[in-house]
Amino acid sequence: MTKSKSPLKFIFLLIIVALNLGCDQFSKVIARKNIEPYEQIEVIKDRFTLTLVENTGAFLSAGSNLPEIIRIIILTVLPTLVLAYGLWFLYSNKHLPRLMQIGICFLIGGGIGNIYDRIVYGSVTDFLHMDFVLFRTGIFNMADVSIMIGIGLLLLQNLTAARIKKHEADQEGAPV
């Protein structure tokens, strides 16, 4: 019976990846069609704006000045290998905690979204910007949101596992 549940579980995880990728690509299509490059559209006064930019680098344009072949290797080839490993890891480790599985799916979905942009457009489409005085972002996209949520879920899983481990250790040391 566990054999039949395993492919279904992996298909469910692939659906999470696909939903993240789909949300990212759908939002980028809308942004490319409706926002001019560097145009600023206020959504919430000047706190949340839409500004279309094409990012040839990584986070905050890091690496955009590297020679093209180095940029392709570092920003496309290596991440593609890491994402492929992530899919293999999800498939081959069937007993990972659920929160970890979902977090990895968010990371993979967001990563594929940005790599797809690099391969198809030569850059990553970014269009979201927040400025809440104490909290200000660079311009980002929904793939970046997926990646950050994935990191958050993995951190939450790690904290939860550490808390459970500490509780179990305390129980073992408690007098009976």
C-alpha cells in the first residue's frame, strides 16, 4: 500500500511546484504586457509600487557585470543542477517532514521561474517593490516570494524539529 501512495504524494508535490511556477510566470506576463520599463505604478501610495525591470544578475543585480559565460554558468547552469537535485531529493526521500517537503517545493518552483526567464528572455523580470520606511526591498517578483516562503518554511521546520528534540531530551532526563 505504501508503494501506491508514494507516486501520488510526489505528484502532489509536483503540483505545488507547478502552482508556484505558474503564479510567477502568469504575474510576469501581466507585468510585461501592462507596465513600461522603469514605469512606477503606485498600488499603495508610495509604499507598494510596480516597477518593471529586467535583471541580468542575481539578487539585487549581483553578478550582472560578469562576463556572459560566467554569468550563464553561475546563474543558470549551477542553479539548474541544484533544482534538479532538489527534485531528486524530494522523490528519493519519502519520509521527509511535510513542512520540509512543501518548503522545498516553493524553493524549486521559484527557482524554476527565474531560470526559465534567464533561458527564454536572457534576464529575470522583476516588478514588485515595497518601501515601508524601516522595511524596504529591492525590486522582486513572485518567484522571489516563493523562494522566501520556502526558506521560511524550512526555518520553521528546523525550529519545530529542534523544539521537539529538546522536549524529548527533557522527557528522558525527567524523573519517573
